[in-house]
Amino acid sequence: MHNPGHRFQAQDHFAEGAQYIAGRLAKGTSGRSHAVVDPATGDEVYTYELAGTADVDAAVAAAREAFPGWAAATPGERSDAMHRFAAVLADRAEEFAQAESLQCGKPIKLSREFDVPGTIDNTAFFAGAARHLQGQSAGEYSGDHTSYVRREPIGVVGSIAPWNYPLQMAAWKVLPAIAAGNTIVLKPAELTPLTSLLFAEAATQAGIPDGVVNIITGAGKDAGEHLVGHPDVAMTSFTGSTAVGRRVAEIATSTVKRLHLELGGKAPFVVFDDADLEAAVHGAVAGALINTGQDCTAATRAYVQRPLYEEFVSKTADLMATVRLGDPFAPDTDLGPLISFAQRDRVAGFVDRARAYARVVTGGEIPQDLKHGAYYRPTLVADAAQDSEIVQSEIFGPVLVVLPFDSDEEGIRLANDTPYGLAASAWSRDVYRANRATREIKAGCVWVNDHIPIISEMPHGGYKASGFGKDMSAYSFEEYTQIKHVMFDNTAVARKDWHRTIFGDR
């Protein structure tokens, strides 16, 4: 292991607490503490007091107080502040990367090359998008009136982010909300609050007013549910499991607030028999193992047309075996640990149960030389039945399941045969075949001859049990704005023709 002194010193940086309310760090008041654990070593790296309901109330009050001023700022003023925000993030990029790898176990190259640059780019995108919040052009649709549409911010947004991409998910929640003129209270996962707190700090450093961005770090059962059900919270955005998403929906709908859900996934990876096999193998290993497989869009179910099936299985297993596990802070580490020992054991349980009905081609074990951390070897499982647990359930680990198919129709049918619909990919050299797959696969994103890339300009969100609504892109403003129709009478006539339906005759 590298010298721990080179890593982000969370206990020093956040000595004042893990709540960020009205521009200041504070301690939680729940009376309970929680430890952030480095999953690569099992060491506690930060201990803090969890938020209670009083802290949620304080954060919501701060956001509510900041809302009128921030909503009244011109698009240009909000844009300028967010451009400064992007610049602060760029200046502090290495600090963010170190903190993200420490709390998540991400390889430092992933944090430096994906998580942090992606977040900076997102911030720059929404800085520009803040100036393009437009309604429909004015027009005379009735003949006697002029109509136009206003887009207005909703109010205080209460959002909950997951532990797999803490920084990027914080950005996906915060940025469209504040670009549209809302204020926000974000609850990160208790396991991974560090970069969400840094993100809020950076917003303050950039001159975004106190109370616009607030962070509450507490347990879901009290802080999270209180935030979602709070009467002064006008909208909830949640990213996480489908099971928890159902609970969030129950609470949010009981208070009739706007709801945006990005939930689980079980992404199919469909390889037709004319595909570039080498490209598909490399895409499958990268798409399945990114972030140690802890990604809702990760390739989890590879369907390979029968002529390529055996060769695909063999080549994918060989390539998986070359992936290097190790210290997340070592530059040559490809795969870090899972987020926790509990998650590692959950993943191992799926694979161990699958041995009774499928073939574990490679992996399927805890590396003994890394057993001090939550590591699990990249795993390829073949010959499972379509209705088996390992094919249907979200594992959220470095496990890829491969199944054969015969006709194109069968491949697409199998791809759609789970409750989820977040992402998918199709692999073919035939443009008509690939285009058919993009039409017929039911998922919010379908890649062709690649799997995983995301860009700020394009939306991210799911079908079916993967939720509804969009993150990133200008489409996300549909979640974070209200549409108001304004209509002006152009006649200056006291008695309108339609009044006769209420009194009098023509």
C-alpha cells in the first residue's frame, strides 16, 4: 500500500462536521455517529455525527430563505456563478479525485480521468444552459389573445444520491436544479459524503449564495424520509435501488410533490454474429467492470449470437483475467474494491448460488492477497437460464453473465426480458440490424458498438422499473422547472363573445 499520508485527510478537513447548511459546516444532532471506511483497507478514515430531523429542517429553512434571491437572479448572473464554480472545481481537481478514491475505493485513474473531469464538464455545461431556459414563442392561438409560456423554478429541491458515484451524482442533482433557479438540500449516502461536502464548499467558494446548496448527511430512515416528506420541499430527485425508490415515491406522492427517479438497471449487451468480436470482448470487459461493476448502466447480461458464443466466452474470460486488482492509489490498478465488505459478500452470494445452475468461467472468488479490503475478482458466468436469479437481479459487482441466442428476434426479446430499462448496447457492423436494436430495445440509452460513455449534452434516465425523468442535458430542465401559461386579452372589449354561455344571448 502507498503511504496513507498522501491521501485526502478527511478528519482534518471536515473537523467541523459533515453537514453543510447555509454556507457552513456543522455537526449533526441525531446523537449517532458514523464512520467512513476506506474499502481498500477496512480502516476508518472519517467519523462524524449523523444528521437528525432538526438538521434537515435547518437545511430546508436555509434553502427556502435563499430561494427568492436566487430565483430572481438573471440567467446571466446564475450562469456567471456556475462558470466560476466550474473553475473552482478545476483548480481543486486532484483534491476531489483523492477524496473520491479514498471513500469509494475507486482506482485513482478512474477518479482523475472520469469522475472529476465529467463533473467539471457537467458544471460548465449547465453554466451555459442556465442562459437558455426558454418557453414557447409568443403567439395568437385564439385570435383574440396573445399566449406565451414561462419556465419558472419549482422551489426547494430535496435530493438523495447514492454511494457508487458520489461526486457525479451530487453534480447531476445539484447542477440542473440551481441552473433553473431552484435551491437544494442534498443527502449523500452515509458511506460516501466527502466529495458532496467538497462540492458544496466549492459552490460557496465560487460565490453561489449561502443556502443555495446544502448537504445533509444522515440515515435514510430518518434524515432521508424527513427530507422527502418535508412540506417545504417542492420536489424530490432520487437515485438508487428500485426498492428504495418505491418507498421514496410513496412518501413524495403523499405530499403531492414533483418526483424524479433514476433507479436500478440490468443492462443487456447484445452481440450479433456479424459484430467485431475483438471490439465486443473489450467493450464487455470494460463495460462490466467499470467502477468494480457498481454502475446501474454496467454491462451485466451479454447475449451473444450462437456462432460467436463460445469464442466470446473464451476471449472475455482471458481478458478479464488480465485486469489488475490492487491499491486504488497505485497508478497501475485497474480494479478497486467494492464499496464495503457487506457488498462484497452480497456479490459473492450471487455467484456462489449460481454454481448450482451455471458455469463460473473465471473469477468467482475473494483474492486472498487482498482480503484486508472488500475485493472480489472479475467474474464471468456462462450457461445460466434466462429466468435465473443471476440474470434477472441487479448484482452491482464485477460479474458478467453470458447467454447465447439464435435469431435476432430472440436476442432483442431476451434483452428486454427484465423489469429494468436503464441502458443497453448492440454490437453489429450492419447499420439496419443495429438501428432495429436501438428501436426495439426498451432502455433510456442504447449504445451501438460501445457501452458506458456519457456526455453532458445528452439525457440519462430509464424506462420501466429503472425510473422516470432525465439527468444531464437540457432535458433535465423538464424535471426542475414549472411551466406557466400566460394569456393576454388583445380586444379591450368588456363583454367577450364567450360570455353568452354564462349570461345573455348573441
